[in-house]
Amino acid sequence: MKDITEPKTLYHPDGDAYFSQPYIDVEEWRDTPLRHYFVHGGFYGTERDGNEVRFCFYFPEKEHYEERFYQYLSPAPENEHESEHLAGEDDKISFALTHGAYYVVTNQGGFTMGDGERLYKSSANGAEFSRQVARRFYGYDHRPYGYVFGGSGGSFKTSSCMEQTEGVWDGAVPYVIANPMAAPNSFCPRVRVMRVLGEEGLKRLVDSMEPGGSGDIYAGLDEQQRQVLEEATRMGFPKRGWFSWPFMGDGALMVLAPYLYRIYPQYFQDFWEKPGYEGTNPDSTEFCDRIQFTTTVEELLEPPKKEEEEYTSVDNSWLNTLIGNQATPLVRLASMPPEGSCLFHCRLRVLSGAAAGKECSIDKIESNVITISSAFDGSNHGNALEGLTVGDQVMLDNSDYLAMQTLQRHQVPDASYRVYDQFRDSDGNPLYPQLPMLIAPAIAKSGGGSIPSGDIHGKVIALCSLLDESAMAWNGDWYRNAVQQRKGDRTNDWFRLYYNDNCIHDDRAGHLDDPQHQVDYLGILHQALLDVAAWCEKGIPPVPTTHYRFLDGQIEVPAEASERGGLQPVVHALANGAVSVRVKTGAAVTFTSVIEAPPQTGLISAAAWDFEATGDFSRRETLLPVPESKQPEGTLVRTETTHTFTTPGTYFPVIKVQSSRNGRTDDIFVQCKNLARVRVVVEPA
């Protein structure tokens, strides 16, 4: 296949007058988190919407410097100091300082409306100016290699940096990556499943995918529930990923709704009035769950003062884009809809009085007291309900929230997005009414400065999580195909894609939402950053792309590490020789495991069991050789131990394992992790 990259003008900071006045206002040695030279500054003349482009650089001592930098791009533009509060494995600054690099972070120009290109241009100018400072600080003329990385919405920005510029960064690692149709469509079907199945249905669904479960996610569902779950599954929501339902919420679904309000508000009316939408189907869950409840204001309460809080993970940084409502009062209502009504993220609409016509999204309802949400566009920066008084008539309306939950049906893209085939007829035409434009690509462009196309100008290693609840795993396959369309037979010279099992969307090692079901992928991310550096600097190609297949929205990988590839070790665990057993209290249960590192990725470094969901994985197992193994020593190991349960119940013992290139655990930043679970039903003796 030929390289079909279309000619385009690539951005380079040289000659951009807008960024021609860099300044430094702080330079000093710091001893935390490690000794380094700190530089802070910005660019005069770049202020927009109250935000000036600013940066922080963190330089290691000269004897630890290997002429490279790593630059982080958060999903939402944040304070340039955002990385300084991180600790342990999450500490991006320390990772860079201990691996031969200085660390670069900018505020990406701050949060501004309508100028996506500002994001990658700000990042590029921060990177280029850092090279000038590095040459001065280290005292010799050189060009530091540069590597950019970012996850979730930050993957949009990372892609733009690699596709819209050349010569700034040598390589990149976008992770838990999004594609141009991801937002908000990834959130829509999952929210609908949670609403329609309810708590009991979701619990049965999770249990079906546990060790010893039926494996049938549709068992026990009625036809309507089955159809809703099947649509989400074919859209890519991972079958084993539903364990995250208690904490995943609806992501950024309603944060992104203002794009639709602005571009095509007619959708929210058409949904309830025109054929082809679930809102006009009397048998639909949307029709049945709609609430338009009218009541009056009983009391207005002074809102509590909010503490300033920075959100810096890929799972929550979008919260920084919510602005306002500090002065908007809490509203106590005279009456509430019937118990069990679907009120989450409904809207408050004022029907009478001086504030008539105003409406706001609701953040939460406690008893009959409503807290108004902050807004994406700052529209309620002051009192969003100015003029509202006691006795005014208001309405609680969940119509928009319900309408958003099937938005994916009404913006069907081209055939490269295979999960949308379920919304096309045999001739490839959409089954449902379509919006006059695709909303999702506009969101992608706003979030990164361009629409990802695969036209990369540097080495790229992409990472995706198989149990990602927000950025579906097939997004990685889509981007890999996009790169292949551009690079053809040369794709392997430029690109790798690694899938990580038992990982979800969030990138915090220090905050696992469910430690019994998940491991963090930070060790794999850091190793990928080191590998892309070795690829660019020394010509050492990274291990091949993970072997996988795309099957009706799901990404499936081989069971064995030797066949799967990638960077993550694989572990298989048994209790008394099975994945699910029944035992009596007081009986010793034998737990065994076999752990394998993928070829050329290193050695198994540790393994630990947690038998009774204590969260304590501190007791390391002895790593034993596998008899008659022909694999290199340390790449295939086993463990064996016993545990006695004294209380009846159902337990899911978990073994967590890790590998590293040298088989040691002293470098916390490059431990590649995985887990396995078994079921033990303990009955009275």
C-alpha cells in the first residue's frame, strides 16, 4: 500500500510571532520530589480569555541527563504546576528525572473556547523553548530528543502534536486513546444500560463474567434489557468491564451536551416529536422514564463555598472545564416526583416569575434540595437563576438526559467505524434519522486542535485498556488502521499498539476504584515511553503490536502471553485445580498460578495473593520454575500456596503479578502488572 499522506502545511514554532516573547520568572534548585532545576515562565502577548501560555521545566542534574525530555498533555488544559502534587508511581516528574530526561508541562494555553489549534501550538512552543533552556543549563550545544504523551482527551492532543507538527517531537505515547467518534458516543450506550438494567440486573451481569460464571451476559434479562445491552456491547463496551458500574457514572456525557445545544439544539425537540427516535416510541424505556414534574420553589438557600480542587487524572480532568454556579442558590422544592423517578442529571426549568425561561443542569438532589451544576461554557459564572424567588413555578425535566443516551444512532459515520454497522441497513444506509452534521468530530477537533487521521510524523506507541469503560478498546484498532492507510507497508516502522488486560480508563496507580478487579497501567506506559525513546535514539524497535482480533465491537486477545505479545505479563490462577470451587470452612485450599512474560519484555518480578478482599497485596509469593520449561529463566514461573477460610461466603481471591526488564522491583515506574481471579464458595463445615 502506498503512503497516501496528503500534502499539508505542518506547524513548527520557528517564525511564529505570536510566541516570539518567551520569558522566565522563576529559576531555582529544588530538592523535592528529587533534586532538580526548576524553571517557570510563559510567553508575553499570548493572553486569551484570561489565560496566558505558561510552562514548567524540571531538569535533572547533569550526571543523570541523557539528552531527552518527556512532555505530558492532560485531557483538559490545566495549571502548568499540575504534576507537582503527584507521588509514588503517579509522579511523572520523578519518572522523567530518574530516566535520563527533563520534564515539560504547559497549561496548553489555558481553557479557551473555539481555538483548538492553540493547544498543540502552545505545547510545541513550550517544547522548543525548553530546548533553548536545556542548552544553556547543561552548557553545551545539542538538540534534546522530545517525547509527548497524553491519555483520553490528552490522546487527541498527542495525536495533533504528531500529525500537525514536524521536528518538534520525535515520538509519542497516546494512551486510552479516543477516536473522532468517541465523544460523547462512548458514554451514551453505557448510561442507558445502567438505567434500564438497574442495580440488580447489573449485579447479575457482573457475576456472569466472574470465574465460574455462566459467561452469558444476557442471562435473566427481558427482551428490552437484552436489546439495550446488546447495542452497548456491539458499540464496544467490554463484557467484563461492567464491574465498574458502581463508580463510573456517566463520564463527560452532559459536560459535552452543550456542544449539541450550540450546534443543533433541534435534536432535543426532534427526539420527542419525530418518528425514528426512541422518544416517540411508546414502548421505549425513554418514553416510559421521562419526567416533566412541575412544582414551586419553597426556599432559596445560600450555597456553601467550594474549595478549589484540581483534577489531574485522565478520568476526571474534564471537571476542570466546568465553570461557575458559586453564586447560584440551592433550591428547596415544595414537592418531588415519585420515588424511583429517573432524576440524575435532569434540568431545572423556571416557568414563572422574573427568571422565567432560565434553565440549568442539576448537579445533585438531596431530599428536596437541588444543587445547580457548573457549566461547560461559563454561562452560570454568576447566579444562573438570577430573579428566582420563593413561590415561582419550576419544572424538573430529564428529557435531554434521556435523549443523549441514544445520540450515537443519529450520527453514523463512514464505514471505517465498524461498530456503527448495527445502525445501517443492508445497503449501508442509516436506520435512524441523522443529524445534519457529525457532532463527535467537532468535539474531537475542539479537544485537540485537529481530527485524528493517522498521519503521524514520528514514532508512536499507542496503549489501550481492554476493560476501558470510557474509551472503548476498538479505538486503538481504528487508529492503527488509520495509520496503516497513511503508512502502508511501512506502518511497523512508525507505529505499535499494545492492549492491556484488567485495566480501565483511569491512569492513577494511587487510586484504584476497584483493586480486586483492576491493575494500573502506569508501569506499561512508562516502559512504552522508554521504548519509544530507544526506538528513536538507538534504532531499537519495540516489541510487535499485540495480537488481537476485532469481533463485533469487542477486542479479543490470545490467552497466553507468548501468543498475545505486547508488554503485559499474563497469569492463570486456580484454586484446588479449578477456577471455581466449593469448600468447607477450615479446609486448606491450594492456590496455584502460572505467570508468563511476553517475549523480549523481561522477567517476572513479583506476585502476591489477596484471598479475602483485604486490599493487602504486600506478601510476596516465591517464584518457582516451571518444570521442563524451554523458555528463558524467569520469563515463565509458577507459585503455590494455601489459605484457609474460616467464615462461610463467596470469595474471589486475586493474584496480582508484575514484570520488569531486569526482573527487579527497585524501579517502581516500570513494573508491568496484571491479575487473575478465582471463585471460592465456602460452606459451613
